[in-house]
Amino acid sequence: MSRRAGFRAGGLALTMLLGLAACGDRPQELAAGQKRPDAPSWQGEASGFAVPGWQANDRASWEQQIRTRNQRQNEYARIAQ
């Protein structure tokens, strides 16, 4: 077997291996209880990461919490303190 034929066989084997790996794709569906990506953020469930005082499905409290969090990350506002 010539060197060129060996490269060809190796390339063919690699192509077939990658082709088979592509067939092993898992389904990408939401598990039960996960928030849908098209639902508004303020309709999320209260979890261990939620700020105390925030109520699920309360848009006003969600928007207020986002404003407060953004202000705490604002460097211009932090320097002025």
C-alpha cells in the first residue's frame, strides 16, 4: 500500500467516524419545570437564586429589582458614594 493510499484510507475512516458521531445528537427539549425561553422573564419561578422580596409573576417588583441591581453595578454611581 502506497503512502498516498494510506492517507486516503485514513481520511475516509476519519470522515466516517465524524459522520457517525453526528448521528449521536441528543434531543434538545426542555425538561419538566424549566422556564420556556419565549416566556417573559418576570414570569419565572422563585428559586434559591431569587432575591428575597421578589414575587413570581409580579412584573413591577421584577423591574424594580433589575433597576436596583443595575445601579449597584454602575461604576459611575459607585464612585460618587
